[in-house]
Amino acid sequence: MAFTERLTAPAADDRHWIQTAYGGLNECIHIGGGSVLPNCVGYAWGRVYEITGKRPSLSKNNAENWWGYTTDGYARGSAPKVGAVMCWAKGKAGVSSDGAGHVMVVERVNADGSVLASGSDYSGRRFYTRTFPSGYYLGSAYTFQGFIYASGEVSKYIDMEPVARDTAKDQITITSDVVNGRIYPGTVSRSWGFLKAGTYDLHLDLGVEEKDGYKWYCVNPDYNGIGDRVWVAYSPDWAQLFFTDAQPGTEEKINTILLIGPVSAGDQQTILEVACGLGLSTANLELEADETNNAEMLKSLYQDNQKLKEENTQFRQTIQRGLELMSEGEELFSEIQQRLG
């Protein structure tokens, strides 16, 4: 599953930390205002839910009881892992009169064996992070018990696999392996993780959002079974769009390209790529040619070209060439506008 470090406090309306009686997902004790925070147990339970996208089977009792609650079905150990729950007892485990213990969640494992963990304090801090050297000393009254591997194995990638290119579907092809899939449109929205390079179906019925300088497309309408979506920002630097019809909001865009010859084969390919980037699809793209050009040849070039643009660097260079052509082609586009009148 994909993993993204949490280094800032959850939003007040994040359902992972809102108690179920108040419309949230968290089953731990209610603290106030519908929230389970501040409380280390409520925070850790909600954080594991956030990481895995599934309801945890962790204990909801005092923190020091989590380690011995083996009926949760999770593996345990002494080695730190990203997403694991760190457990401490205070005084004698199970005796609440001398303290309730503490739990936190591992956000990062450093090369020197230290870990960065996130957590919350009952009647104290709503959220904080802390780096623990190996040994994980919390205080003289606390004994470190170990790690509960409640998040399983995590990776930087989102739990979505690319699909086959299908000309009958609206799709986006991601050409980089560091493109975030986010829960809402916007660059500051929480990321589920990176999307693997490849093709994904677009859900245009959910709209196209413009925010932070990008157009955002939904590639998954229900990522975790509770209605949370996956949105991706489009840029020619890392993606290519394919539409079965004109892109929503671009109905007035041209759908015919007139090539005023002679034009080199390489430039023909570039013009077609730019047209596709403007929201044209193979179905809508009509290639008209004068006597110096062959329309069928251009269509073949366009189709073949799609197979050659898997390398991100090559694609970026091609788009740059297209932009140069667009800036030099005022006469060409003027002719197109006159034809479409």
C-alpha cells in the first residue's frame, strides 16, 4: 500500500479522527467536539486507518494494553517499520493506577536506526512529531514494549494498477513515477502516494477542477470504499490526455487541422501531439492535407507516435518543440479559425 508521511496535524473535519457517534470513522473514546483528539490511542488508531484505508483491529483500551492484545492479528517485533505502532508501558502494564502507557506511529525510519514518529497526548498536544534514537526512550517511568506492524508492508505507490490503453475510454497516461494521487484537487491536498507510470481511466462525470495552476482529473471515484477519491494534476511534463470526445469545457476548440505544406514528418508529428494536448482525440481529429501531404500518412504517423512516447524526457522535448511551433504558427492557426468560421 502507498505511504505518505504525516508531519502536520489532521484537519478538524478529517473523519479518521472523528468519533463514529459524530459521523466519523474512529471508534476510540470521544474527547470533545466530536473528536478523539487529543489522545494517543485515538490518534494512533485513526492514523493506521488512514494509512491502510481499512478499519484497524487494534485495541481501543489504554495504550499499554495494545502490546498484549494479540487477538488483533498483527505481527509484532523489535525492528522499526514505517507505519508500525510504537508501544510503551508506564509502571506495570495493565495497572491503570500507575499510568496508561503511550502509543505513537512510525512515519520514517532513519539510516542510523532512529525513527520519526507522530502522535497525540491525552489532555495535551493534539498532534506532534518526535525523533527517537534507537532504544526509543520516552521517559524514566516508561518501558518500551515493541512495534505492532498494523500497517503491514507499505510503499511509496498508491494501491492502483495502470490499465490498458483503450481508445473507447477517456484516459490519462502518466509518464513519470513521482506523480501524486491526491484526495482532493490542489497541491496542498493530502497525497495517497505516487501513481505508477501508466494509463488510468478518467472519471469525467465528476468534473474537471482547476486549482493551483493545474487541471485536476479524478482517476478513482472510491479509493478506500468510503467515497474518498484520487485526483491527479495534468501537465504535459508528466502526463498525456486521451479523450473520446472534446475535453469538457473545450467544446469550441478546433477539431480539424489543416497542414499548409510542405511540412517535415517530424513537425507533422509534433503538430498532432499539440492538437491532442489541446483536448482533441483520435476520434475527433480530422487531418486535411493539400496536394503536398497525405492525410492517411499523417494519421499513421499520429498513431505510431503514441507508442513512441513512453520516455518522459523524449515526450517533454517533443512538447517543447510543439510550443515553439505554436508560437511561430500564427498564420497557420489564423487559417484554421477562418475555416471554422
